[in-house]
Amino acid sequence: MLLFERTGRDYARFNYLGEWHSHPTFSTRPSMEDVHAMTDLVTGERSIDFSVLLIARLRFLRWLDASAFVFSRYSTPRPASLKR
Ligand SMILES: [Zn+2]
């Protein structure tokens, strides 16, 4: 059963976090397609206030590059800063 069905589509309490994927051969910055898709997500009808996009890339089968960006209906996309 999907989360939204289990939680009664109470989007104010349980909502979508985001997406992740890899860019195996290019930068981990969001592509224009990524920006458009994430912007559509946070400005859509499911009341998603913000969403996170994580992009990773494995270089030379050894080093992991990763970036995270926050998309919000209230501001332009920006790099995510994770704090404890
Ligand atoms: Zn991408």
C-alpha cells in the first residue's frame, strides 16, 4: 500500500521527500530537465512545500561525488546544507 493511501492523503503531516539519481558521465549539478521536473513537483497540486534532489556520480569506480539541492515553492532552487 502506498504511503499516501496509508496516511489518508494527509499531505500536511506526511509528504513526499524527493528524488535521487546518478549522472554517470557528467556533473552532479541538476540538469535543466531536473530543474523543470522538481519545480513542477513543488508547484503541483499535492501541496509539496519543498523537495530534495540528490544526484551522485562514481568517478573511476572509486570516488563518490554527490550533491543535494532543495526545491521549494517559495524560493529558487539552492544547494542543500545538512546540519546536525
Ligand atoms: Zn539529473
